[in-house]
Amino acid sequence: MGVNNGTVQTLMSDFLRTSGGVAVIDGGFATELERHGADLNDPLWSAKCLLTSTDLVRQVHLDYLEAGADIIITASYQATIQGFGSKGFSKEESEAMLKKSVDIACEARKIYYERCRNSASNYTSDGKILKNRPILVAASVGSYGAYLADGSEYSGDYGDAMDLEFLKSFHRRRVQVLAESGADLIAFETVPNKIEAQAYAELLEEGIKIPAWFSFNSKDGVNVVSGDSLIECAKIADSCPKVVAVGINCTPPRFISGLIQSIKKVTTKPILIYPNSGETYDAELKQWVKNTGVPDEDFVSYVNKWCEIGASLVGGCCRTTPNTIKAICRTLPSRSSYLA
Ligand SMILES: [Zn+2]
């Protein structure tokens, strides 16, 4: 693992201290697989590549490390035992696939460290960063809505009949397998509503041995996408001892400042931010469409402001690329000295 001697609760604060105060998360993962030609039009989305293109998955992790990311997020966002099951895989095979998503990210980290050792300088002539530094592997857990593959991770609407126990049993085994797989932490990403945050918080108390972050998404800059209060969602994360960072992902950049201000009101845990490019996802067309509202210029120009008001982990989500991550590293003053 990338950071030694830490306990579950101090993993993130230790990591941030050694990373110079602000750490960089990777960028869009599925986006990058697609840019390399992968066809993700499948209920498993990016996790389909765990079946068909493990070399590409490893390569994308490496590309993000070489762009300067300190935290890489596994390809398990839409990998579920239920989803693999509907493709005919047994429970054992499905669990092995979850474990494989973490193994591939750990392999990429190992290859990266070898490249750092063999490199005479921290920067290559073609702009890659090869600086030996602590790197965390975050095992991605996408929401139940992501498994449904109908865009409901952007509506957070699971219907009135949804209950907490259903969500806990949906995620339980997957979270257990990922927690035992060698990942440093679990990244609960794109959490669309309060009930799912509650389900995750309760699952973490069932003997899960690694820490986690909770990352919500918003489409109005005030609430999470379901309309539940972000403040209440962040409070759930705050009161869970295993949660080591709370924040926002896959949300247009223009909403981020306000959302950081809200989260700050209810937690002193590190705040993470990895917005999308500002386009919105059309679930029916299965494509991203440019937003017609307020333009989101290149969000890299906002990154220092977000850090000033309280973010300490920054990266990108859908439609961002290794170039976005490189640009984030260049714009953060603390990064230049850290990577020098
Ligand atoms: Zn995203």
C-alpha cells in the first residue's frame, strides 16, 4: 500500500500531509477507455473492460499516474455481482472480477514505481511525471442506480418502495470483497441520495477494515441529485468513523464552490472534488450533451479557488482526461514543489 503505518482513521490525513496538503485524484475513467476505442454501451459500462480489455484498464491507470494523479480509482464503478450474474457468471467468478479490478490498479502502481526508479528525472521530455510518491488505490463502488444503467444515478429516484435493507443487501458482498482485495480505501462515488449514503455508512460498520470516501453528485448546486439535502448527506458521512473524506464528483464545475461551502458547515473531514466537464448525460440517448446554460469554461482555472475555500483532494470525473489532470497539477502551487 502507498502509505504505511497509518490507521483507518488517519490514512487520509497522513496521506495529505505527505502529499503537500493537496492530493490529486485521477480523471474520467470510462471516458478514457472510450477515447481509446472501448465500446461501453453495456449494462456493465466501464466494468465490461474487466472482461475484455484488462491491458487497456491497466494502461489508463498508468496514464493517470503519469499525468500526476496520487489516487487512482478502480474500474469497479459499475461492477456488481448482480450485473455479472445477469451475464451468466457465477458468484465466485463475479467476486474474482471485483478483486481483479483492484489487482489491475495495484499492478499499474507497481509498474509506475518501477518506471520512477528507472527514470533519471521526475519529468520526462514528453511531459510525463515519474516522481516516486505515495499513491492510493481507491476501490470504486457506484450506486444502485449505476447498476440499473438507466441514468438513475443522476436522478437518485429509486421509487417510494426503496428501503435501506434492500440497498444494504444489494451492496454488502461487493463492498466486503473490495475491502479485502488490497485496495487502500473504498470510493463510494456519485452517491445520488440520502438512503444510499445511510446504507453505505451502516455497511462500513459491519467489520469493514479499510476506510472510505463518500462522494455525492448534484445538479443544482444545493442538493444531491435526488433533491435530498446535501447537508444531511454530508452529516451521515461525517458521523461515520470510517469515512476519511467527503465531497462531490460528476457534477458541473459551476456548482462546486457553493457545494464546498455547504459541506464545510457540517464536517472537518477532508473535502474531495472531482467534477465532470459540465456537460450533462442523456440517459436515453446514452450520450453527453453540451449544457446550454451557464458555460463551464475549462474548470482547471477554478481549482485553486476550490482549494482556498476548503478542498484538499481534486481531480476530474466524466469527460475529463489525463490532460485535465496534468493541468490541475500545473496550476496548484503546492504541486510544483512537491513534484520537482
Ligand atoms: Zn462521472
